[in-house]
Amino acid sequence: LDCAQLLEEIRERLPEYFVEGRSDRRGTVGFVGYPNVGKSSVINALFGAKKVSMSRTPGKTKHLQTLDLPGCPDITLCDCPGLVFPSVVATKGHLAINGTVPLVELRDCVQPVRLVVDKIGVDRLAEKYQLTETALREGAARIGAEADPARRLLAAFAVARQHVLRLGV
């Protein structure tokens, strides 16, 4: 779908009285969704220029912003901040691994790692991050063998990268 096709699709979905000029009001089209999925990018593409700011970091759009589309007197575009309802959608760990919350807002790194370990497995992650058996054993020894697999993986990662304290990880 290119910009012209998207604009045509938007016009087709507006009530007829907006498009045919039978109303002094404009049709407003809101771009709503999760953070960092490209809402602002689509609006900029429709304009053919940077009209709204965007970032790779979720949460750049802070408030509603309306823009009148040149050449389309019947359409106003509305850029909305990403919507996340954490208690309904998922845990903070899920939001972190999906990239819907900035990592700097993450208070605990273990929960998202636990989700990834549960889904992929320690062995595949150890292979991906080139964690040796020695690093895995030493990490487990530093944190305690009874620790859950996510914490042991993180400890092994810290050992392999030499990011350890003298008395622990």
C-alpha cells in the first residue's frame, strides 16, 4: 500500500457527507496503537515531509497532535501517543520484550529475561551469546545453584563479560 492508496482508503471509509463537501466539518482520522509501531511515520509519509517528531525510543509522542492534510480539505489527521494498558495487556516483562516501554523505565531485568528463557531455553541463549560451560557453572556458583534459570543465565553473562563484584555478581 503506497501513500496514495492509503489516502484513497481513508477517504472511502469516511462518511459521504465529509468527502462530498456536504458538511462544513472535516473528517478526523486518528492513528492509534501500541508505542513505536509507526503511527507518526505514516503521517509523515502522507505529508511527504517530517511534520511530527518520531524516535526509535517508545513514548516520543506525548500528546494528541492534529494536522490538516494539504490538498485534502476534508481530512484532518490525528497523531496519538502509543496506548498501553499494562494491567490488561501483559506484564511489564512482556511490554519490555515487545519494545513498548523504554528500557530506562524498567526496574527489574529478570522478569523479561525469564520470559525469553521460558520461550527459547537456556541452551539456545547460551549458544547465541557464546556463554561457555565454565561461565554457566561459575555464574551458578556465584548466585547459587537453586536460583531460577533466568538469574543463572544473567550471572553467567556477567561472568563471561567480567562484570562481577568480588563477593558476587
